[in-house]
Amino acid sequence: MSRIERLSLFERINSSFEEDVSRALLANSGSFVSDDRSALMELLGGGTLLEYSDQEQKAVMRFDARPEFCHSDGKVVQGGFITAWMDAAMAHAVRQASHGESSAMTLELKVTFIAAVGPGRVLAVGRVVSMGRSVAFLEGQLLDGGGKLLATSSSTAKLFRINR
């Protein structure tokens, strides 16, 4: 196979993948980033949107860190849950900032774990740093009930327009 044929094949695969992802996001966008609790949010500990600040483009969500999310004799929440909570809050910030017109697919996500997260209620904060037509730059934080910083995140997301 020549170099040109390989490039053409890659372009077709990449285009097909992007179309498939777009269709999946549009089909499921209402369940993941809506004000209503979805099955996914329930599985993650209740994921309730508490507030949104239009001026700061910041969404605050509440999650219950359940004992079944923990390792180390039930004392420390597994990092994937922590990551998902901040990712969900950042997605809500995009949805709200775009007035419900866009959904976000995470392209890159960096998480810094600052303190151990145990069972109990936590707050995930997501904020839009910058948002263009197709890409958004986001920040997230996870706080305990007393406001102590537990984790931070930064993310680059691909935006998809939601057809209503």
C-alpha cells in the first residue's frame, strides 16, 4: 500500500470515527448533561446540579461518595470516580454556558489528587476557561463538605452542537 493510499485510509477512518462519536453524543447528550438525574449520574453517586454562575461560567454539582466506591478498607475513593465527578461538572459548565446548545466530549484530561477522598458528600466544580466553536478549555475542582480542596483537573473538550 502506497503512502497516499495509507493517508486516504486514515482520513476515512478518522472521519468515520468523528461521525460515529458525534451521533453517540447527540443520542446520549440529554442523559449525561441535563438537569435531571440520569442513570449514569445515579451510578456516580447522585450527580445533582446545585448551581450555575453565568458570570463565572461555573457549575457546582453534589455527589455522594459511597463506601462501595472505596478501596483501602473502605477509606479511600477510587480515583476514577473522582475524575468522573469533575469531568461531569465541567461538561455541565459547557452545557450551561452554551445555553444548552453544546455538549462536550473530553479530548484530554489531567487530574491532580491533593488529599484522600473518603465516603461522604463532595462538591465537584466545573468552570469554562475558554470556549470557541469547536473546542473548550475547562477546569475542575473537588471539595469536601467543609470546602477543603481534594483534587483539581484541567481538560480540553471537543464541542458538539445538540440538535433540538
